Amino acid sequence: MTDDGTSPQPAARRFRVATIAGTTIDVRISFVVLAGVFVLLELDRQVPLKLALLWIPVLFVSVLIHELAHAGTIAAFGFGTSRIELGGWGGETFNRRRAAPWQEMLISLAGPASSLALAYLVIWILPSLQQAKTNTLLLAFMAMMAFANQKWGLLNLVPILPLDGGQIVLHGLRHVVRPALAFTFATWLSLVLSAVLGAAAAFLYQQWILAFIALSLVMQNWAQWKEFKKWIAGREAAHAGEGDPSG
Ligand SMILES: [Zn+2]
């Protein structure tokens, strides 16, 4: 995900793990919780502890590479350093900028493209590692990296805000219609798709994690939509307040 605003999280709930070329990398408590849930779900499926714990480096490396791809593209366009936070449902890259819609589209695309490229790179080298009888833990790590990055890359391409796919739709629309209409269309597309995705995940596939993610996306988009309507109403009231300049 990318975002040009500031983090909603208070500084006390995140800790810095690294700074790369001026871009800071923080981990939020929610990331630790998410990794913990993955480990617990694996243990519940009778996966040995050693393998279940591999989810911690898999999630960390996968999300970090995805966010670094966003930050790297932002820097390549000359918008300076970013602040990466690992947390929530994955990660976010914060950077204040005024980019053209096509630049925003490429910044958003860079994340899922890097996840999918990493997944297929691992899938490509995995057979040679298996033949070379590499350490089984490393093999398991690589297989999980391929799985996680493929899923993460594809999930992020779904055109639901604030996922990268939703951002690509939003900024793509800014090329053809005015910003308010682009936002309205992208938000309603997100609301409908996340509701359908959530219902399908829950009632057809009993995929509870996906259903929960979809529900949180519905709530986020609904909150965004209400904010947007409030902002529009405020703007209209301000215009009305200006009155007739001749009066
Ligand atoms: Zn992303």
C-alpha cells in the first residue's frame, strides 16, 4: 500500500528497525500481532514449531521488499525519502508529494510487481535448490516466500482502495475525469467489490481471514466516503457563504 498522508499510529506503538538511504523502516505492534496469528494458525494445523516460526521472517522480508519497491519508485521520481511502516494488514509507505496521476499509478504498481517478481524468481530457483539438497529449513522458507509473495502480489492488485489496485484505478481515472468523480467511482467500486469478496469468502469458501480483511476494507471505504461527503458539504457551504460579490 502507499499513502501520502501521515501515520495514524502514535510513535510509541512502533519501533525503528532500519534506515535505508534516508527512508526509515518502523515496525508497528500490529505487525507483531499479525505474524503471531500466522504462527498460531500453522501450529493449529499441526505444523512443527520450527516451520511455523518461519512465517515471521517470511512476512517481514516479503512486506519490506514490497514497500521498498514503492519507496524506491517514489525516490526515482525525485520525491525524496519515505517512511515505511510494517503493520496493519501488511505495510504502508508514507511520503508527501504532488505527483502526476501516471506517476502515482507506477508508484502503486511497483509494490505488487516486486512481490510477483520475487515469487516467480523463487519458483524459478527452487528446483535447483531442491536438487542441491539444500537445508530443509531454507527450502521451506523459500517455498513459503513463493506462496506469500504470489498471494500478496495478487491481493494487492485487486481494485479496492486503499490496496495498490484501487490506487491504480483511482489515479488512472484522474486522467479522464475530474478528481472528485474519480474518487467517487473508485470508492464505490471498492465498496461493492469488498462486500462481494467478503460475502464470497465467508459464505462460499469459509475463508475467515479473507472475510475479515474484506469487512475491514468495506468499513474503511465507507468511512472515507462519509469524510468525502462532509468535505464536499463544507466546500459548498463555504462557497454559499462567499455570497454574491455585487451584493
Ligand atoms: Zn503496496
